[in-house]
Amino acid sequence: MLLNVNNLSVSFGGVHALDLDHFSLRDKELRVIIGPNGAGKSTFLDIICGKTKADKGEITFNGKSIFGKSEVKIAEAGIGRKFQKPSVFPGLTVYDNLLLAAKMKKDIFTSLFFKSTPALEEKIHHVAVKLSLTNVMYKPAGDLSHGQKQWLEIAIVVLQDPTLMLIDEPAAGMSDEETESTGALLLELSKSHSIIVIEHDMKFVEQIANELVTVLVRGKRLMEGTFAEVKNDQRVIDCYLGRTNAQLETL
């Protein structure tokens, strides 16, 4: 397994935000995590990437422990994170955002004397094509649509060459067309990266969940199964306030 998590727990103010018995992810697997608000989904990703420190537990990535490591060390190990809200540099062009994200030394000496190379330009172009950003490369990032900003942030993560990508609610606020394109993008990226996606939109989940879906409730793992198994599980339906399958489509 690429990622193994055991007995992971964290509390905030005495309240258990996460109490996860086990979670594992294979290489090149795309896993979707769903659950109601407050289920611990984002907290789980925060712990994996080092943003939040867990109280106890075990996390191994590529056979090595990353539990308690810093965000920088975890990123260097090959884990990239895209947060729910895009955090691009709005005053810079899309190209400049991608250039800053490209995997290179970020020390002062390198920055002062940095010169782009054909290989780096080709890498940026390749990612821009994959993320449908070529026609907005020299447009300020702040002028992009919400969906394009999400794609730019995913592109920034891709340029860091992660083995594992953590993606938090990529379809939030997108149009139906943008959502479908994002789903196709993630499926394509899963051919070369392992990906964990948090999402509420069940139609989007159905599009991308070609393997297992993990359901978290009150910080615990309720179940794992195929999309059909999860959608039709009465416990899952009950956790979403007793909604029917048709109503689950809109979550």
C-alpha cells in the first residue's frame, strides 16, 4: 500500500474531530471520501499533509512514517494538497503562478539568478494543456472563473510532482460543465498519481468513484464500498439526515 493509516485521532477542545481506525490507499488509486459536515474529512487531509498535528496514531507513506512530520517534509516526501478555496496569486498571470509552483530550489540565491529552461517551459506547457489553461496563460489569475481558479490550483499541485494528491471539494461552486470537466481531469490524473478527493456532490462522486468510496461520520469510518454500495446503504442515507437517494444527488 502507498498510504497506511492506523488508530489516528485528534481532539479540539475535548471534542473528538477524528478517531479513524484504519485507512489505506494503493498506488494510482483515486479514493473519494464523503460524509456530512463535521465528519472529519478535511481534518483527515490536514493531518496527512502536516497542517494539523494528530494526538496519536500511525501514518506510513511509501513505507516510511510521516506521523508528526512538518508540512515541508511531507511535501518533500511526495504529498501535495489542494485546499477547498483556491489560494492562487490573483495579481500574477496564470503562467507566473505556474512558474512559481514548478519544482525548483526556492532559496534567495536561486531566485535572484533564476532563468527558465526549455525543459521547465515544456513541463509548464504540458500541465497547462492537461488542465485546459493554455488560452488563459497570460491572464491575471484573479480574472479567472471560479472553475478555472480551481484548475489552476490543481495544476500548481501537479507541478510539484506529488505521488499523492489531496483534493478538497474540487467541484464546489462550479457549473455543471466545469464539474464534468473536472471529473474527467481527475480521472486522467489518477493514471499517474494517487488521489484522495473530498466531495459532497454525489453526481460528481459517481463520475469519479471508479473504485472505493470511504464514508466518514463523526470522525469515524462508517463504511467503504463501491459508489452503488455506499449510495444504497441505509446507514449512509440516515447520516445524510434521512434523505432519499434522489435527494442525495444534490448534496
